[in-house]
Amino acid sequence: MGRGVIALTGPGFVRVEPLPLPCRVAPDLFFTGGAAAEGEAAAVCAGCVWMADCRAYALERPSLQGVWGGLTQDERRRWRNREGQRRRVATKAGAA
Ligand code: SF4
């Protein structure tokens, strides 16, 4: 079976073939905000076969809101900050 097609435009507006996305069942959960809803959304993501792709997609798009790939917007922002710092250190080390 092929891997299918993923077209991410938001957890509630994703078309995937042949596998359905878990977040389509309750899209509001991913945008409600608050620790309880975010935790529940992240738990749904944990069982999603697209999590790695979804997370990578969201990490490249800072303007996205809600839970994507199991991470909240704040978690993704912190990840980008850490990654930026890691790259700066690596660049400095490479230049030395
Ligand atoms: S990882 Fe989460 S937000 Fe992304 S497609 Fe899967 S269920 Fe939806």
C-alpha cells in the first residue's frame, strides 16, 4: 500500500489518502487552547501515523496556531528557538 498523500492546511482541513487523520474527528480540540484540550489533542497525535510529517511541516511555519504533530504553538516556538541556537553554535564552531 502506498504511503498516501498528505496535504496539510490545518488539522481540521487535511486530505489524506488512504488513511484518515485522527484530528479530523474532533478538529476543534486542536484549536481550543488550554492545557486539557492541548493534552488531549497531543494524545491523539501520538497515535497518528503522520505525526513526524505533520510536526516537520508545522515547525517550518511559525504562523500556524493550535496543536500540530503533537506540539502546541508554544512548544514549537521553543523548539525553533533551541534549534536556532544549536545552529548558531554549530556555525561558530565550524568557523573557528
Ligand atoms: S499529527 Fe496530529 S495534527 Fe498532525 S495530522 Fe496527525 S492527528 Fe492531525
